[in-house]
Amino acid sequence: MKIGMIVVVTVVAMSAVTGCERASSPTTVNKHVAEARADAQRQDNKALADAAVTEAKGRHEIAIQRCNGLAGDQQKACKDQADAAYELAKANANAQKVATDNGNTP
């Protein structure tokens, strides 16, 4: 009787353990893979947009320093141009982020 009980307990324990390791259906696996890829793509796009803003900021700072070598109206025009280029780069990066957030890939 004890051996029979040990066998039953062992079978039940093995069933519980192996039930947790059941493979998902191919459809479920494909869905999860597609979701993971889409999420990774969104994260990549956001990182690229952030990098574009950082690069634009660096270019802007360099341009402003170059403008400081000019005087009067030339300096003002130079700074205005540098500011406009920086604002355009930021707007483009933000548009890329919004498109990414909405599920679109620019």
C-alpha cells in the first residue's frame, strides 16, 4: 500500500511539474514574437529621435560659438539661423517620436 501511495504521489507531482513546461501554440508564439519586435522597433525609433535632438543641440552650440566671432547684424543673423536649424531638428525629432507613439514607423 505504501508503494502504491508513493507511486501516486510521484505521478501527481510529475504531472504538476511537466504541466508548467507546456509549449505555447505556434499562433501564440508568433503573436508574442511580433509584439516583441514591434516594441523593440518603437524603442529604437525613440532612441534615434533622442539622439537626433542631442546631435542638434551640439551642432547648435557649435554654431552659436562661431556666430560669436561675428559682430552686429551678421552675428544676429547667424544666431537666428542657428536657432532656426535647432528648432527644426527638434520638431522633426518630436514628430518622429509622436509617429512612433502612435504605432507608425517613419
